[in-house]
Amino acid sequence: MEYTTLGRTGLTVSRLALGCMSYGDPGWRSWVLDEATAKPFFRAAIEAGINFFDTADMYSLGRSEEVTGRALREYGDRESLVIATKVYFPLTSAPNMGGLSRKHIVQGCEASLKRLGLDTIDLYQIHRLDPNTPIDETLAALDHLVSSGKVRYVGASSMFAWKLMQALSLSEQRGWAKFVSMQNHYNLLYREEERETMPLCVEQGLGVIPWSPLARGRLAHLQDKARATARAKDDAYAEQMYDHASDEAVIEANRAVAAARGVSPAETALAWLLARPGVTAPIIGATKLEHLETALRAVDLELTPEEIAKLEAPYQPHAVRGHS
């Protein structure tokens, strides 16, 4: 496994992060693995050198954090692991159970700490922006968590670049803990982040940990069968995200490059993303051990400039997706 630092911090993370949305309660989503079935994935990831794990309080309505916490205590060394979670989306319809108010951020963090079995969360991220809460209230609450020792670093997720810069500037003015990372929607099928967000992250020193690096599996298949997967049957969001006329041409270009190299399309798609300026660690999802093994091989795959050009050539501008 290769390692790097998360942006300009001194925090060392693996070049892949294991996304834990797939582990928790199958009753929440049919494709989610229960605890017993999920444990081998944590063990395999740690044995392969992955030390970066990303979950969220809303995944399986808290169950993912519980499963993640227990598995990492069983298989990992807490001092070397980087455990990340997120807050924003509601777990229930009751008042103050979602959003980014000071009340919900603090109580959400405390609940996540209990579920994860931790004293401190390494990276605490806002899952999206809250349009109903002033940004200074959100940032002050996050700074409070850092100052109180409940959180070590804070991170952002999908938003417009000007909003991210506004948050960074306000934190700097007030002397608050600043966002050190951006978890954004970025892959071969969706590259609008290259316009402003990626250059901003590079200039400001934020680590980038893209979600959906394989475009909900569309970049991983040898044939057009992504919509036949267990997740696709439950994932209307994917249909909203990847409906551009040029998407199939990008998918075919990726398949062609992969075939010429004698590797899987998932490997070339991940290798492309790992080589992009500013990208720290794509967040990979795995519900089969072969998914994890494929991602690990991608870390060692170096694409040529000609291959990269072939992968990028069919792309056409998209509408902004993933901010809500």
C-alpha cells in the first residue's frame, strides 16, 4: 500500500479509503451487508495496508458506525488508523435530528463517538451544506469539537467552490479549525469538479477524497450490466447522476484502455483518479472481496499519457450533480 498525507496536514492515510456505507443493516438498503458478512472486508483491508475508513451517521441509521467501530477494534491498531464519519442527514424525522446547527453537530458527534466506540473522531465531515443554518454557526460548532478534543480534523463534502472558499476564509478570520479535506463527487463520468473545486483544493492544501469513484459501478463493468446489480435496483440516485449522452462513450473508452492493458475497467478508472492532481484517496465501496482486490491493484497501475488522453477525450460538460 502507498501512503500520503491528507492535504497539508501531517495525517498519514492510505491511497485508498474503505467506504463503510455498504456495512450495517440490510433492512436499510437491500445491498448492505450485515455485521458478520462485513467483517472479512475490514480484516482484508487492514491486512492490505488500508488505514483510512469512512462512514457516516446516516448509513444504516447509525448501524454502519457500530459495525465499523467494532470491526476496527477487532482487526486494527487504533493509533495507526484514521476513522472518518459525517454529519448532516437526519436519522429520524424529529426536530433537531438533522442539519448543521450547533445543537445537531454537537449531539451528532457525541452519538457517533458512542456508536464507533471512540474517544476522538479523526476526521469529522459535514455531509452536505445546510441552507437553513448560517455557515458561521456550523464552523463555530466544528471548532468547538476540535477544541474539546472530540474531533482531530474537520472536513467538507460536495459544495460549490465559492462556498468552500467562504468557509475557509471565515475560519481563518476567526481563528477556527479549518476544513482540511473535501469529499466530492469526482470520477471519469463526472469531471465538473475540475473547473473550480479541484484547483481550489490544490491551492488551499485540502486533501481530496472522492466519493463514487466508479460512478456507482458504471465504470467497473465489462458489459452494460450496472443496472442489474443489487444496489442499482435500490439506487434511483444513480439514475439521476449518470444520464448524460456522452457517458456511454466514456465507459467504452475506459473498457478499451483496460482491455489493451489486460486489466479490469475498474482498475483503469481508479488509476486515472489516483493520478489526478490533488486526489488523496478515493473512497471505494466493496460488497465482494474481489472489489477490494481490484481497487488495491489500481494503486500500482500507472497509466501512460496516451492512455489518459484516450480516457478523457469523450467527456462532455455535465450539469452540476451531487451537491444535495
